[in-house]
Amino acid sequence: MIKIIAEPANYWHGDFNLLKGVMSEAIACQADFFKLQLFNPAKLGNAWQGKRKRYEMLEIKAEQLTNLKEMADNYGIELIGTVNTTDKIELLQEKDVNNVKIASGQLHPLLVNAIAGHRWDRVFVSTGMIIKVEELEIIDSLEDCCDELIVMHCVSLYPTHDAECNMGRITSLKTLFPNYTIGYSDHHMDELPCIIAMAKGAEYIEKHFILEPCFGPTSEIGATPKELERICMVRNRVNRMEGNGQLSCQNRECESYRHYQGRFLLDG
């Protein structure tokens, strides 16, 4: 069964009511998960110090995460926390958010080992910005800490153009990780790659999602409510079309069989 992840990225500009509004729209569109970015501005590297005030404004505080978790529980959606620093792992555990994601370019042993030291429902790993395939071997160390390990195809370009989507990589990841679930994290400007990912067997589809007040350097890749709703409706249809894989006739097919049976006699 395919599930949809809506991500507001950092487009909410420190306005917590706007963040809750984006989550409400994601719920209305029938998304299954709402993904948050959790980071500690005090641990920004030198290259990011110029954006420290912005990240201080965007840091999700403990009481805000409590509020969002209660809202998620009330409306039947789950939270995912993307963590960039190990202290935020403890925050997720404290607030009973049992889904965690490692972002593209964050497959660092310190972060991976910290996540592996806790128990999770799901661990998502984005595979963008991988220079060597051998870098993905660290994913195996997460297998025993979660009920489901999801490896996400991702292209770390904002936006990703058609010729850069490399959707065949989903098949490659399925071959490389036959025991894990494969998903797709999208940075394209429309929903076609998400639909292709569904057809290729990706079971989780992550899409950036915005409301009109949201804007930022990559907000052009964010789906509008109508676009996210359309993706979710396609997901619903694909899930129905998947069926149970049985080889024998379905009920209506059996009726067709009985209707046509004996109409033509075989020679001899």
C-alpha cells in the first residue's frame, strides 16, 4: 500500500499557526504522514552561520512538537522527524514520535549510530548526494532498530529537471536492498515523477507541500493543496488497482467464463 508524506520544509517562516495550517491542509488532502525538520541552530557549521537567525526562528520547540503530535493523533496522520543533530533524536523519543528520517547527505556514522540506539516504527533514509555506492552500506546498521526500514530514492537538486529524475534508480535500489521498503522523495516541479515512482513499486512518496503564504528559495517544488490532493487520489486508485495478485479468475471474470464457455468447439 502506497503512503504519502507531506513536507512543509522550512517555508513556514517561524509562524507556528502557518505550520499548523499546512498540516491541516495535508490532512484534508489525505496525506498519511507530515514531515518536520528538526535541527539545533547552535550546532550549525561555519558555512551556515550567516543563516543562524533564520534557523533559530525555524527551530521546532518541544512544546510545539507536543502540540503537533496531539493534532496528528487526533486526525489520524503520523509525524516524521528529519534530524540533523543527535539531540533531536532524544526529543522525538520523548514526544513519542516514532518515525525518523536521515536526510540526503547526512549518512554520518554518529547520526546513524545514535538513531540505531533507539527503537522506531520506521526509519527513512534518503539516498541523494551519494558519491559512491559503498556509502549506502551503513544503512544495514539500522535494520534492527525499526519495524520498517525505508530507503528513499532522491535527487538532491531543487528543482529536479526531467532528465535528472533517474527514476530507474528505484529498480536499482530494489535490487540492492531486497529486504527493505523502497520509497521516493520528490523535488520535481510537478507530480509526474511521483506517479512514475508509484508504478515502479515505491511504497512511500514524499512531496514538498505549501500554502499560499509559504515561500522560500525552493518553494517552487512545493505542491499546492490541489496538487497534493491529486497525488493522494492517484495513490488511492493505484492501491485499488494493485489487487491481491491471485492468478485465478476474479468473481466478475468467472461470470464471463461461464457466459462464453462452450460457445466454440475445438477441432476434434
